Amino acid sequence: MSLRISWMATAVAALVCVALSAQEARAQETPKGLTAHDVARLRSVRETAISPDGALIAYTLSIPRDLDTEDDGGAWSELHVVDAGGASRGFVTGKVNVGGIQWVDAGRISFTTKRGADTHQSLYVIDVTGGEARRVLAFDDGVGAYSWGPDGKTVAFLSAGAEDKQVQKRKKRGFDAEIYEEDRRPTRLWLVDVTEVDAKPRAVDLPGVPSDPLFSPDGAHLALTLQPSPLIDDAYMRRRLTVVETRSGTVTASVETEGKLGGHVWSPDGKHIALIAARDIHDPAPGRLMIVESATGTSTELVASDDRHVRSAAWTDATTVLFLWDRGVKTHISELSIGPDRIERAGAIEGVAVTSLSVSRDGDVLALRGASREHPDEVFRATRDGLVGVRLTNSNEWLATRRLATQEVVEFEARDGLKLQGILIRPLDEKPGTRYPLVMVVHGGPESHQRDGWMTWYASGGQALAARGFAVFYPNYRASTGRGVEFSMLDHGDMGGREFDDLVDGVKHLVATGLVDEKKVGVTGGSYGGYASAWCATALSEHFAAAVMSVGISDQISFAGTTDIPDEMNLVHYRVRPWEDWKLFLERSPIYHAEKGRTPILIMHGKNDTRVHPSQSLELYRYLKVLGKTPVRLVLYPGEGHGNRRAASRLDYSLRLMRWMEHYLVGEGGEPPPREIDHGVKER
């Protein structure tokens, strides 16, 4: 797969992905479609970092565990390096968990991991010429986010540090009571010269809890974000970009912004910082690009988020910023000068949903991470000046032996006239004139959106459902991102209202096209998508024949009292507290509509979820079980949180999702399928 970039000095230039045809990619095509077990072994690129000279790209590869031969657990994360010709080499592979990759210089890569005798995450460095990785920094509570100084010796890193010894002693004696939200140890900033023997990291006192430290090009300052406490709500809503003097921690500049923050990056001359920020405290997602004067903290809006959302940025020189942005289901890329002329060269990215970029030191070579309709995230290499870029990695070569169903962008109109989009995967062996069962997958957030790339993961079914004769639809309902701030705020004060009516309108559109059987429609989703699934199974039950709810909301009143993000939910979605409008919170709760529920619903939840407490699923299950008017089953996953991490939990989820939909949309229905499930894993 190749990626062509050509620029025009207007906002309609091209960044076009020219994909190999399905026939070329599958010359040895077999009749088999994707299965749940295929989904369970999908590999994907997670982090990418281009070398300063642009010659190499380091990346981490996520590799799910093979339950036939390995113990259960999260996916492994390996370190690989690929050159401009696509030759990839594994540097740290096997049963490892590598993260935080950075280039120390053109010849060395650093990363964090826990290996050997490590008790916490440590910092390692490996030469690109080969050899064993060397541990350069170990610390009491582990090494978190970090940044290298320009001297290649000094490291700024985040860690809570060692727990107080007296506290440890008390805990050993049984005095281990937890003071909810008050006993979280705050992260601190530390500095160390890793070339000094037995050097001890030095804490830097800061007026807040730091995150995302980044050295200035001359090493004299650090740009980082500060929040008032370790609470998740503060991380979401109250972080502020701050510039501090490296040695003393003295604040030299602070940026006055409200609401959520995205990433930040220094200009090559250190005079400016590019910052992705929210428009105001009520903006659901950071999406505007700001340029900050590093000496004063004065900020200027370079790119507004009125009709698009910026997701990543990098400097190509001291006065030019390259940035990725979303509009609708497509990714775009732009280059813009920070000077008074501000001529933007922009274009759409066709065929690849790009999610991150990094740029070589001279600004000429780009490393991109992106997915297409035919593959999960891979590494792409491109350049600024219009030459043809290429896909460098192929992490799932076996996908060439699978037939994939047709995927397309769908546009439809809501009942109030609002134009909406979604992604549709058609049934694999679709026959003209035949109506098919539909599974609608609702994204969470709702400050998120579906992008026209790879849509198939453990919780969504995607191509695996299509291979079994289902149409699969991913709607971008109102309040999704990718269409500017105002669009993303259309749910404010109206949770579960028009946004979920959009879901019904999307289904009706597909029924009107002749593709979908309106009596065989299922719905699924996680988090806010789980809320949507519960709502569709109760308040909108007449439209849905099956539902699978994951980590979703069922009681808005108790959710407000148990979630770890009450301020975020209020400020960027609800805009009202329960005690200000009890009726709204009650009537927008699926349990309030439980008596209407006639949709068989499978509820799945991690027992350790702090975002949406498992009691949300317990409440809906109990209401529906007591009413006894529709089949309901609750599956809890011990040790899992807001979504499943372990391979066994993910496979179990996928199989139960598919079986529930088949049972109620194309099967015999009635009582739920058997409680036990055949996971298809070898006995060991």
C-alpha cells in the first residue's frame, strides 16, 4: 500500500492513499471470512517515533497472547525498527511490555519496561546497531513519562517515588484502611544524569501534579502540564500547560486555557510551543491548535475547531506546523505557517485513518501510524514535498487469506434534518434483494467518532459479524467529534435524547435502502455506547430485537454519585447537576424505562471499573430480572476495568457478543443461550 502526498497552496490539496486492490492483495484468496478467533490474534502498531535523521522508524507492536500456548494476560508489546525500504527488525521481542519509545539520538532508542530483576518500570537504552538493551534508570515507584535533555544525559521523568516507610510498616500490621480519593500519592517530577554512577534522582518541587514533561531544545526549560490534584477529574478538566526552569522548577510561563488539553510540542528554536486545547470549559474534546510564546505564555489560536478537530501536531521548522485533523469520517493533514500570512496547504487522506505522526529533525520525513479498511494500524513513511510515501509494515500477513466484506461511508438524515454519517460493513456474501440482520455498534464518549479505517475489534464484531451474514453499522450520532465544537455539544443537557434518536434514524435509513430487516436489528456498545445500548433496549425497545451492553450507564442519578469523572460529565455533557434537575436524571435513566423493555439484553462489565461502577449493570439486570418480561444475562469479569484487557476476557466477550446476536436475530430466540461457552482453546 502506498501513500501519495501532494500539496497545493489552498485548503484542498491531496494526501491520497493508493491501496492495492483486493484482488492483488489476495491472489491466493480462500473462501473463509474473519472469525472471532482471528480477531483475537490481530496485531497492531501502537507507538511510532522517527529517528532524528529520518532514516529509521521505531515502533511498538501489540501482540495478543496465544491462549493455546500462553497464560492469560494483556497483550505483549515489542520494540521493532523499520527502515525506508520496509525492512523491519525486532529489537526487544517475546514476552515483553515495551512502551514510551524515544530516540536519544540517531543511534540509540530508549524505552520503559520491567524485565529481569526489575520490580517497577525502568528506563532502558538500546543501540540501533544491535546488542542487548542497557538499563540506565531504575526508581522506587517506577519510571513514568520521561524526556531526554539535549545533552543525551539528563532525563526528566515522572514518578510518585517511594512510599513512606512508616506507612508501609502500618500496612504490614493490618492498618490498611483506604481514604477514598485522599490517599492517592501524587506524581512528582525528577531529574537525573543517567551517565553518573549511582546518581540519585532529584525531585523538582512544582505547584501542582505534573504530566507530559518535554525538554526545550536548549534544555533550560521544561514544558509540562500541571493539575491541582491526582484526581482523574482534574486530569481531564484542570490541566494547564506550564513552562518551568529546569533546575529550580520555577514557573516562567503559564498558559491561560480552559478545559481539556491535548498534546504539546516545542518549536525547533524553542521560542514557541504548539498546543492542542479545548475552546472553553464546556468543549467536550481538545481540537483547536494554539501557538504559545514560551517566554510569556501568551497564546494565539492558529486553527479553530469550528468544523474540525486537530488531533496531532509537529514542527517542520521554526515557523511551520504540520498537523493531523479530522472532519467527518476522514483524516486530513495540513501545513501552516505561524507568521502573519498563514498560508495553509491542506488535503484529505484517502483510504487510511491516520492517528499520529512524528517528524524528522529537518522536517522533511514523516512517520505516520494509520489503519485502512483492510488492516489495523501500521507504520507509514511519507515526506513533505509531494513524493510517494509507503506503508512499511505488514503485521498481519495472514489477513491476505481472509475475505473481507465491503465497507463504505453512509450518509443519512436525522428526523430534525441534521445530516449525519456512519460506517457500514455489508454482509460478506450479500445477495441482491435480500434483507439482512443488522448489528449497530455505538461508540463511547460521546466525545469520540468512527473513522473510515479498520473497524473490527473484540467488542465490535465488525468483519467477524459480516462473515456470519450480518450488516454492521457504526453511526456518528450528534455529539460525536470530528465536526467541530458546536456539533460535539449538541447533547448538552439532553443526554439520551436526540442523540439516541439519531441511532433509530440511522437504522431506518438502512431499512429504507433495502439492506436491513427491521425486525432483526441488534445494538451494542461500551461506556456511553453501553448507555445507548441500555436505552435502546428499554426506552426504544420497539426498534431493537437484541442488545449487548458493556460497562454502560443505567441509572444517571447513581452514576453521578459513583463515577470518577463527575465534573467532566457535568461540564462537557450534562451541564446540570442531579440536584438541579432530578427529573431529567431520572427520566434519562434506562432503569426508569425498564417496564418497556422487551429487548433481550446481555450485560457485560469489569468488576474493577471505576469510571462506570459495576453497580450500573447490577441495577439494570435486577430491574429486568424482577420484571421478567425479557431475557437478561449479566457477565462480570474479575480484575477487568472499563473495558477488557486480558486475552481470555476479550475472547469470551467476543464469543458471547456474537452468540447473543445470532441467537436472537437469526436463531430460535426465546430463553438465553447456554450459560457456558466453548472458547475453542486447547487444553494444557
